[in-house]
Amino acid sequence: LLKQLEHPNEHVRSWAVRLLVEDRRPTAAVLAKFRQLAEFEPSGLVRLYLASALQRLPHGERLAIAASLAGHAV
């Protein structure tokens, strides 16, 4: 699933986000990729799925991802 976060189709990337947090225990590699996506992802759909995933992430990881997501122009 981690590799699917780089898929050209935004729907595949968004579902990968959702499935990677399903068990509420994302790995360090997943969290690092989420931070990268939150900052650079062009797709609003993928960013929406990242925002929805925040509630399933460890508390210490939420702020950095949320801040990057909030930095995108509407």
C-alpha cells in the first residue's frame, strides 16, 4: 500500500491512505510519507483523505500533517 501512495491515479492514492490507517497503527515509513503528501500532494481528494486519517494517527503526528494540509490554497 505504501507504494500506491505514488500511483498516478488520485483515487488509488486516496484509498491507500484510508487502508494504511485502518488498523490505527501506521508505521514510521507511512507517517513520513503522509507528512510528505500533506505538504506536496496536488490532489484535493488525497488531501481530504489525509485530513480524515488524522483521527487515526498518533497524537504526536497530527499537528505536523494538519499544519501542512492547512497551508494549501483553497
